[in-house]
Amino acid sequence: MLTHRNINIILFVVLAALLLVNYLWHPVPWWIFVLLFLPYSGALVWGAMNVRSGFFMPVVCEGNTTEKVVAITFDDGPLLQHTPEILDILKQQNVPAAFFCIGNRIAGNESLLKRINDEGHVAGNHSYSHHFWFDMFGADKMLAELQLTDDTIEKAIGKRPRFFRPPYGVTNPNLKKAVKKGKYTSVGWNIRSLDTVVKQPEELMQRITPFIKPGAVILLHDSMNVTVQTLPALIDHIHKEGYRIERIDKLLNIPAYA
């Protein structure tokens, strides 16, 4: 498996070999060293953007099971505009889910977070600000955001999240340090619906249904109207295919709270 550690070892070995050749036998052109860093840089970008790669840090993205069971997760709430509608649908269908909450969206929406908890769903940590430059923060600042979100969630529902989902699904060495120090379990997905850009329910269904398999973790957003429109049909499809929808902590067999 390609990881940050492994690729650094490979880079070190290749550089050492080139320097040895340059010293003992024949000068190595400078552009060879430049070319060497192009694939290295590409690997870093790929690893940062691909949450399933585990390149920089472990991220749980699916359940290890052959049972026909999946989990539905929502990011970016709680919001008055769509979170209540989604909770209504889940209640009607008797379906559990996970809501990865942005901390600064909880103030004024504590009742929504309480409802998420009271109706049997999981509340997870999705950072406090979900800032566009979150990935450029230092490890201490990242950890401070995560802990502030924990404090806000705990104040509302009396439970402290253990699950953390990286904003934008981006990982890097600083985030690894913050997650390790905070003792979080990083949770990703293996079905990315792109409901933040898809406009039509039919298109959203096509982004999800062909990829459903045992242990799948579906990423949706409780900030999008198209998600509200699509959710009943998606749940029906999952059930008709013989799948059970389970809470993500049960699917992963990992406690959701500290």
C-alpha cells in the first residue's frame, strides 16, 4: 500500500543512489533530480485528496463485512433549512444515520442536534469552521477546532464524539498529528454522491446506486435540497436490493463516542 512513509523511503533510496552514482562514476544531470520530484509531488497531492487511500493517516471508509448492510452519513449540518426534512424522512422510514456536524452551525440549532441524538442517530465531528483553508492550518489549530466542536456537541447532547470526518476529505501530516493527539477515529466513505453539485434526483441516484455493496458508507449532505428530494427513493432502492441500513458505529464496530 502506498503511504507517505513508504514514498519518503523510496525517495530517499533513489536520491541516495543518484548521489552515489554522481560521486563515484558519472555526474548526474540536475534535471534528473527535478524530474524525480514531479511524481513525488503528484503522489502527495493524490494522497491528500483521496480519503480512501490512507496515504497520510488511517481513515475508515467502509465496513468489513459480507452482509448486505450499508450506512448513510450526512455532512455540514445542522441547518434549519434541510436537516429537519431529512430527519423526518429517516423517522418515517425507521432508518438510522450519522450526522457529521460543523461546530459553528450548532449555535442556535441545539434543538436539531438534540433531535439527531434523541432519534437514534450518531453525531460526529466535522471541524468547527470547515474553513476553506482548514487543510493549511497547523496541527495545534486543527486540534483546537476539533476539541471546540466536541465541547459544543457535548454541551448539547451530553456525549463527546469520537468520530471525525476531515473537511473536504483532505488529509495531511498536520491533520494526522491532530487526530492522533485527540484520539479520534477518522471516518470517510466509499460512495461519494456529489450531491453538492448534482442538480437532479435521477442523476444523484445514478451517482450512488450502482456502487452499493456490503459495508458501503454513503456520503450525503443535509445542506442540499436535491438530497431531501432523493432520500426516500434511495432508501427504498436500498431496501428493495435486500440491504439493511445500519448506524455507522455498528457497521464499523467502533464506538461513536469517547
